[in-house]
Amino acid sequence: MEELLKRRHPNSLPALILAAASTGTEDNGLDVRSPTAPHSSQTAALLERRVHRLEAELEGKDEAAKRSLRTMEQQYHRIK
């Protein structure tokens, strides 16, 4: 099922999680690092920082869209 997710949605969150987890595997894919390994905590911290940055970026774009909508509404009411 994991391979299916990777093929259908290569940029999906599960595919990214699997890719992050696979950094601790050997070539045969059988030896996976434990979740408490230092590398996985660094990866988790990196992903958390990225999520926070993307959330902040999204909030900024949302505010910009709201301002643009208000401006268009004001222009519409002036014309009307």
C-alpha cells in the first residue's frame, strides 16, 4: 500500500513521511532506524519548522486576499 501511495501521489504528505523515514534504511529496505534515533528527531524538528513557516505564509496570503476582497467590494459599492 505504501508503494501505491508513492506512485499515485509523489508529493503527498505520506510520501514525504515515507521518504524521511527511508533515510535511515539500508539499500535492501529492511533495516529501519528506530523512531528515537537522533536523525529522526532532527527530521521531525525540520518538518515542524517547515510546517510552521508554511502556516505563517498561508496566513499572510489569506490576509492579503481578504484585503484585496475588501478593496474590490469598496470599489464596487462606489461604482454602484
